Amino acid sequence: MQEKKYIYSVVVPLYNEELVINETYRILKEVMDSTGEQYEIILVNDGSYDRTLEITKQICKEDKSVKLVSFSRNFGHQIAITAGIEHASGQAIIVIDADLQDPPEIILEMIKKWKEGFDVIYGQRLERQGESFFKKTTAKIYYRVLKYMSDVDMPVDAGDFRLIDRKVCDALNKLPERNRYVRGLISWLGFRQTSIKFVRKERFAGETKYSLKKMMKFAFDGITSFSHKPLKISTYLGFFISLSGFIHLAVYMYRTLFTDGMMPGWVIFTAIVLIINGIILLMIGILGEYIGRIYDETKGRPLYILNEKIGFEEDGNNPHG
């Protein structure tokens, strides 16, 4: 069967989104229909255990422009995005979460920029509504720390909501990293990039799937994938601690030999030992993060395992068998 040509592929990762998926589909369909061009919507079920899979199957049954990629278990948000991009056949690929915090209407502005010649158009958040002070503050700090530490120009306050050109998609699919930080990989690829600023809305329904533990892992993936600076910290800390130790020893000897004052030696010794051991453990942990990622790369396991796919065989677009 001859492959159907799509202009746009919309990739939507899903994990326990039964409360929002119907509304997300409705709004996305309205937005994409307004373009007047061929499109496909790829829903990626990341091992959901609620009714997400059941609902998406019904949507696929009623609308042949909607396709489903379903994992055998939960592999993570970044892997779900990766799978959707790998299965996309459009000339422009849009990635958007299902929670409707990133307004689908912005896609039309992204398309306009794409037609002007930009290869990557990413959404940049001016404000984050409905999120805690802790989440807003830590996110703001993280993006700026990552930008400072990385050798790649990382845009601040930009998530995975973006449009990428076909050639960017093809280049991204060739990258072999297993600990995926998709937005960072796209920045690393280069090409002509621009941003569209918007206000991130409160979640339509349900709860965020990013726990503190997942957020920490995500942050480590971003930093360790694009910066060696944490490894250099040990050199600087080692020099600083050694210098501080010599200065302290000189002060201690001076006070002992030339004044009547004497500092309790055991107190100082205990403090120094605790500080040094704490820093050693910290650096071992940082080294462990890098070594763990090397270990993941060497295992050579697939990024994800598919349980089923729906809608790809009908138009001949059937990647990965």
C-alpha cells in the first residue's frame, strides 16, 4: 500500500491520562484541522494502568488520523517522546504533553515560524500557572544552572513542547543515547532555532506524573549528558581543602608557639575529617552518576518494548516492524 504523506505529526506521550485524553484529542483535532493540511496524531501509551489505553484505542477506531504506540511497561516520559518521534512520518513533528498545560493553539504559531524557514521552534514559558513555589523556584534555578554548566546553548524555561523539521527528526533518531534528555539533544543538533513565548496553564485534570524522585533523575540526566563540569569540581575542591588545611595548620602552630591561646585540637580535627569525608562521598556520588550512565550504554538494550501499534499499517508507515 502506498504510504500516505503527512505534513504534520503530533506526538503526545501518555501515562495515566484518562481524565484528560478526550479533551486533549478534541482540542488538538480542532487546531490541526484548521491548518487544512494532512496530519497524524501519534498517542504513545507509556505503560498506563488506568483506562488510558482503552480510551486511546476507541479514539483510533473513530479517527484514522490518530495512531497508537503502546509500550509493554512504563519506560519514562523521554522514551515515550523518542518512540513517538521515531514513528512520525510528517515533514514537521510537534511534541506536546497531554495535560494541556502547553496550549495547543501555540502549534499554529510554530507552524508559521516553520514555514518561515526555522527548523526548531520551542515553547518558552513566561509564567507557570498552578504550580507550587517550590516547583517554580527549583525549575528556574535548574534551567539556569544547566545553561551555565553545559557546553551546548540550552534555552532557559523551555520544555519538550516544540516543533522540529523532518531533517532534525532524522538526525535525532540517529543519536544512540539511552539516558535521553530530548530537549538537550535537539539543542546539541543545532539547526536554525527560535522560540515562541507563552504562559503555561494549570493542568486540565489529574496530577503531575513527575515526582520529586523523577525530577531529580531528569535533572541529573540533563547535567551529566551535556556537561563534564561536575567532574572538575573535585579538582577545585581538593585544591581548596588542601590550601585551607595548610592555612589552618599554620594558624594553629603560630597560636601554640607564640601566644598563650590554644585551640582544642580534637574539635578542629573532627570538623576537618567530617568535611573532607563529606566532600569525598559527594564526589564519589558524582562519579557514580557518570559511571552508571556508561554502564547503561554498554548493555545495549532497546530503549523500549512495544506491546502493540494501531493505525500505522493502514497507510504503509510501519517503522520498526
